[in-house]
Amino acid sequence: MSAQQIGKPANRVDGFEKVTGQAKYAAEFSAPDLTYGVVVNSAIAKGTIKNIDISEAMALEGVLQVFTHQNRPGYTWRDKDYQDKDSPPGSPFKPLYSNKIQFSMQPIALVVAESFELARYAAMLVKVEYEQEPHDTNFEANLPKAYKPKKYKATPPPDPRGDAAAALASATAKVEAEYAHPSEHHNPMEMHASTAVYEDGKLTVYDKIQGVKNSQQYLMKAFGLAEDELRVISPYVGGAFGSGLRPQYQLFLAVLAARELKRSVRVVMTRQQMFSFGHRPKTNQKFAVAAASDGELQAIKQEVFAETSKFEDYSEDVVIWPGVLYNCANVELTHKLVGLDVYTPLDMRAPGGTTGIYALECAIDELAYEVGIDPLEFRIKNYSEKDQNKDKPFSSKELKECYRQGAEKFGWSKRKMEPRSMKEGHNLIGWGFAQGAWEATQKKAAAKAVLTPEGKLLVTSATADIGTGTYTVMSQIAAETLGLPLENVSFRLGDSSMPMAPLEGGSWTVSSVGSAVKLACEKVQETLLELAKKVDNSPLQNASIEDVIFSDGQILLSQNPTQSVSIKAALAQNGGESVEAEATQQPADKQQNYSPYAHSATFVEVKVDEDLGTVKVTRIVAAIAGGRIINPKTAKSQILGGAVWGIGVAMEEETMMDNNLGRFMNHDLDKYHVPVNADVHDIDVIFVDEQDDIVNPLGAKGLGEIGIVSVAPAIANAIFHATGKRVRELPITLDKLL
Ligand code: MOS
């Protein structure tokens, strides 16, 4: 019998707290004498503030202060070039730094009052005179000014291989096409918020963030504070998707006000303000792909143009995918940036993958049609056995098994190749396919484990749970390592005083923090074994750690499991003290020789109303190779979430720029559309078996991003199959189909 926890579909350990409202989010923490801050945003996209008149607002009883660039304290922004852990190369935006306006809706003042309603009213009374300058927000118009950044935030474009131009010139089958992906904004349920609690000159800041250590460092630099002068706490996050990777302006403003007023201050963004910082960049991609008549890929040329701000060079991994997903001898990749007067783009779920794989997988589908080969067959023919960008083998790759199981579940073999050949009444039926990958990264991380004399285990690490299931899977990893029941284990996170963890992002939390949790618990194992040897007539007297297993509250000799000492008995030898261990885990050297990726194969059915052009995504089968699955239930939720968002990417999400005002005009959820229940039909998730002893000590690859990357192209390809029309501009709204 074993108390195995890894691989079990455990319910979320934080589920009860969440559904009963006991789980507290950043804006729900309070303090005696709490005050409320409301942000005033710039009405123009570029220029200077000539005059800002706060007198009318200040005259209201209960308004405590209106902070602007004119009265911000001199101690702020001494280190004006500080870059947080997710900063792209460049000069980060600094709230209230000067009278300069760099983007529309830039925060220019914070009104603080005794009540939220008063602060909001007073914010309307702040009068601003601007000196406007012409702005560049038109992406297409600025394409001729595209440039290669001095430094890429993400992977620089891989070196060219072979001779793509020559291969394209002599190819028998060729596709040249341009794909467009719009700007998109993060819309988690929880708005960005910070509650800065001021007590005896010290600050405790509750922040909505994907990394408390990053927020703490940012505040230390922005205000010249020492580490022990401020603590950042973020126990629950109501979705983030990358929007919480960088500290946002409400954090700076709340802390500024709390320090100056010596009062606690809460600042919450409105939904509209959620569109005033960071977004997935608008991206145009020119593809030229070629194949021989037998379907062998001969060339891939990808030329990317992506939006950034004028003050930071944001780039993401848009051009690495040909080298990861296809075996191809002649490849040429470029990635250029278009600097606009907008806020810097920001990582959004699978940054670069969602855009890059979308265009690549559509171009390959077009090429498969050009050659006349089934799109799935085409992928099998050009399957990559190694990562050609790095010239390294994959740590594991069970993508072919994803093809096989996904195709079988979907019924792909019944597909007719010809577009418009499958009909059901007035509905055109389309079946589309796409594949995807996402890097399985491990980062350095630390965790601490404390096992009390009563046998209760508390594990901590300064990571986050943005709804992904971190609390649950970390508890499972700890319980499994020490052979304890899940209910005896608690995992705590989101406190800057806890052991170091990287930003919660990049799909690396399980592999990084999970591996640290495992190591800390293994250190506890070692102490427990030493204690177990002190038990009278201990059968473990001569055992070393390799000789024993921890299971069901016992330390057992693996060769002779009847011989054991209970963990309780071992703990009793510790003089009433807890057993503690802290451990830092980092990637093993052997990883250097491999390229680690998770993979996906996505099969989609759409039904397109021939008269109305409406599209329903009636079925999605997502087959995933993600290494070892720690918790099939939370894992499935990750993939479902990615698939639903993929529907949004393909057909709904788009932030539109009004170039007259230089402002995203649909900055609210009534005009920025995301999928709702009526848009979501059958979604099947398959996890194929994948053993990986290299990727990290857990063999788990991370699932936060692999679920989204191949969904939009599979939908676009299905729409082509249904209608015979290639729409190369996302989102595919019905007006583009008619
Ligand atoms: Mo993710 S875009 O790394 O939160």
C-alpha cells in the first residue's frame, strides 16, 4: 500500500476558502483608518502637462491629497533606470516622474480621500491642460520604420540555416502569405489592486501580482527602502495571465500615498484602466514556405513585425517555432519592432507562441493543401526529432502519440480533404488541425519545509497561485515525498518574507518551485531517518536514505517493508522540536545538452452558417504531451482554459486603436469580447504518457501555456476547410467570412 499523491486528481486544497469567500484578494484587505486612492489618467497620447489644477479637488472635505508629478516626494525615482524582473530592454515607465505624456491613459495623478466615492468624485475635478504633440499609434503606417532591437527581451531570432531564398525560388509548391494578429488586453476577473497598510513607519502591501519578490524589489528601488521596511503579500490572485508579471502603477501610487500620508491606502484599477498598461502586441507576419511534391518541407521564411512602445523594446518568442516544430534545412527568420506611442506590450499567456504558432500552423496548412497532402500527414512527414534552433535533442517528445490519440478520438480519418465538402443542412462543417510547443523551463527556486512533532507539515515558498493550482500540486508533491496524507500538509505562498521563488509565469512553477519543495522535503527525510535510528531496536539502524521509502506515515525498508519506524516515532526523538529544512533547487547540468518542450496536437470542428457567416467551434480535442501530470484535474483545467482562450484569439479578442486619439477605443468588456459559455462547446483533453528524466527532478513540464498555442490556428484551418476561404487576419469575425 502506498500513500501516493502525485497523479491523483485531488480537489483544490484552497477550494473551500475560495468558494466561501474566505480567500482574500489584494483589494479585500483592510486596515483601521483605510483611505482610498483613485487614479487620474491622461487624455492625450503624447505631449506634456502644461498645468494641473488640483485646487477644486483639494477643497473638498475628506480629500487628503492629490499626488502629481509636481508634488511627488524627492526620494522617489532616484534609481530611475531600475528594471523589474520582467522588464524588456529600455527605460521603464515611471508614474508621476515628470510632466511628459508617453501614452494615452498614462496615470498622471492619484486622488486620496476618506472614502472611495469621494476620491472618485474629486478625481473628476482635477483640471489638466496639455501641450499636445503628434503621436504615432498607427502600426501599419509605421511599418517602414521597423527596426531590429539592439537586444531582444526574449530569444534573439535563431541564425539562418541553409539557403531559404534559393530553396523558395526552385520549389515546386510554395505559399506566400501575410498573417495579422491584433493587440489584445489581459482581462482577468480580478482588477489590479494594492492595499498598502501603514503601521509604525512600516508597510505591508497586499498586491495583485505574480511575484511578491519582484514587487518588493521594485518598491525598494522606487522609494529607496530597505528590505525589512516593507513586506509584500499576495495569497490569492484572481487570474493574471502575465498582467501581473510586472509591478503596475497602482502599486507605486498606493505606496507613495501611504508613506506621505502615514495612512493605509488602497488603490484599485477600474476595468477601463486595465487597458492602460501592457498588452499582447499587434503582430504582422510574412511567411514563405515551400515543399517538394512529396510533401518534404524545403524552406521556411518568417518575417515578423511587432508593436512595442517608444521607451522599451518588448519582444517575444515569435520566430523560434519553425526550428522547434519542423525539420527543415532552409530557414530564415527575422523579428523587427515597430515603436509606437503606446504603453509597452506585456507577456500574455504563451507570449510569442500564441502569435508565432498561429501564423506558422496556418502557413503549413496552406502548404499541405498546395501539395495536396492531408495536413496531419504533412506534419508527420516533417516531424522534428531535434530542436534545430539549438541543435539539441528534445528531453522527450511524445507528439506523435498526441497525433495518434487525438486523431482517433476526433475521428480525423473520416475527414474529406476538399474544402466545403462536409455539410450538415445549412452548416458547412470544417475540420482543422494544428500543433504546438511550449518551452519546459526550470528556474532556480527555494522552499522551506517544517514538520511539527504532531506530524503536520508546512511548506512555504514566495511563489503565486494565479488560479493554476499551485497550492494543490505543491501540497501533493510534499505529501508524496514524505509519505503523509494530503490533509496533514499545508503549502503557503505569496509573501516576500518566504524563500525565494521566480515570477509565477512561463509555465515553470511546478518544475521550479515543485522541485524545490521536493528537495526541501527530501532534506526532512534525511533528518527523520537519523531520528528513526534512535528509536529503541530500530530496524533502520543500518539503513541509508536510498534503502528506505516514506509511505503512509511510515519509514520503510524498501527491501523488507515489514520493517519500519513510524514518522511519529521518529519525530518523538526530536525533543519536542519540529524538523525543518530549507532548500534551493536549480537546473541540473545535464539539462544543458537537451531542449525541453511540452507539445500539443489540436483537432477542431467548426460549423459555419452559410447564410450568416456565424462560426461555432463545436468540438476541440486537445492532446498534450506535458511530461508527468502531477494532478490530472487541475492539469485538465489548465488546458480547458487555454482552449477557451484560443477560441477568443481566433474569433473575438481585439483591442482597436483609434489613431485620431491615439487610444485603444474598446477599453471595456462590453466592446472587448472574450468567449462566454455560449461560445464553448465540447472540449476533450488527452494527456499522453511521457517519461522525462531530464527536464527537472519531477519530470513534469508545466501546462499553463501549452493549452492555448495551437487552438487558434486549428480553428482558422477548420474555417478554411468549411468555407474554402482563408482569413489571415485575426480575429475571424463574421464580416470577414461573408
Ligand atoms: Mo505568463 S504570460 O508567463 O504569466
